[in-house]
Amino acid sequence: NAGVMQNPRHLVRRRGQEARLRCSPMKGHSHVYWYRQLPEEGLKFMVYLQKENIIDESGMPKERFSAEFPKEGPSILRIQQVVRGDSAAYFCASSPQGDNQPQHFGDGTRLSIL
Amino acid sequence: QKEVEQDPGPLSVPEGAIVSLNCTYSNSAFQYFMWYRQYSRKGPELLMYTYSSGNKEDGRFTAQVDKSSKYISLFIRDSQPSDSATYLCAMKDSGGGADGLTFGKGTHLIIQP
């Protein structure tokens, strides 16, 4: 499967725990984007990363959320001390190197907070 | 005023009809316009990607952009039950590090067999 791979597909956490969401971009893609889709809301941009660099994190909540895209391995979106309001679908997209390339999405991780 | 407005529907049409989906936006800096299709419990699938104003056709799909009116459309010809999904418009400016897409909330489309 050459598409964007996200895991896990479903994640359940209790309030106060940590959630780690992983994203492997499409083969040949070096840019990764994370989006959040709340119930009854549209997709909202969170962060844009290239290998070992955060390019734009203007959509990230200021506390508890962090993202990385290491030299080796998948991109990770980390949510510390989760709260009920973090329940959402989190989508990752990737694009090839170059300006204004189209973004292709994975099938998301559905995070539920008990 | 939201940056991107999209009627959530549902929009229900009979099989074979021409479907028209639309979005309006307020940010004149948007230069790139996309349409994605999203099935339930799946990720958005890119259908059309256009730059600036004009038309683009791909099979049964035609995308139109009117930057003077800040209005974009997606037309689906010969609609099929398999086209039933949520259609999301998305847009972005010309870059400079701001590569996050701005989405509409999506229109839920139902094609009746």
C-alpha cells in the first residue's frame, strides 16, 4: 500500500493519559501535515513538518500538543494529559517536495477519551 | 464570517443527474483550490486540484473557480450511487510556509438509485 498510513486507527485513552498518533507519509513524500476533525466541524490544520523541522505550527494548541517528524521513522503527534475535548479524528496528509504540491490524506486515527 | 462557507446538505439527487456543489470564501489570498471526497470513517480523497481562476475537467468531474466572486464549484455528471459521500472544498494561499489547507465543513451528497 503506497498511501499515507496512520496508526492506530482507533485509540481509547482515559483523561490524563498520553496519546501518540503515528503517520507514515506516501513513498517519496517528505512533507507531513496534521489536521483535526471535531464532530460537526470541518478539518482544521494543526501543523506542517518536514524531516526534523517544524515549518508551521500555527494551528497547534499552545499546551499539551506536540509533533515531530524524525530523520528515521514516522511522524508522531503527541497529546499529553488528554481531556474529553481532545476526542476527534486526527488526519495526516503528505505531499512531495516542492511548493504548492497536492496533499494526500490517510484514513485517520479516531481518538476517544473516557 | 467564516473563511470558507459550504452548505452541509444533505443534497439528495436521483442517479444520472448532474450535481452542483459550491463553496464561497472571503480570503482573497487563496490561490489553490481543491475538492476532496470523504466516505464515512475514511480519509479525504483528492478529486480536483486547480490554481487560480478557470475550469478543469477530469472524467465526470469539472471544477470551476471564479476568483472575482470568491466562488468555486464542483460538477458531477452522470452521478452514480457510489458518488454518495461528503464533498469537502479546500483552499490555500501561494505558500511562504503557510501550507495548511482551509476546509469547508463539507456537503453530504446522496445519490438515489
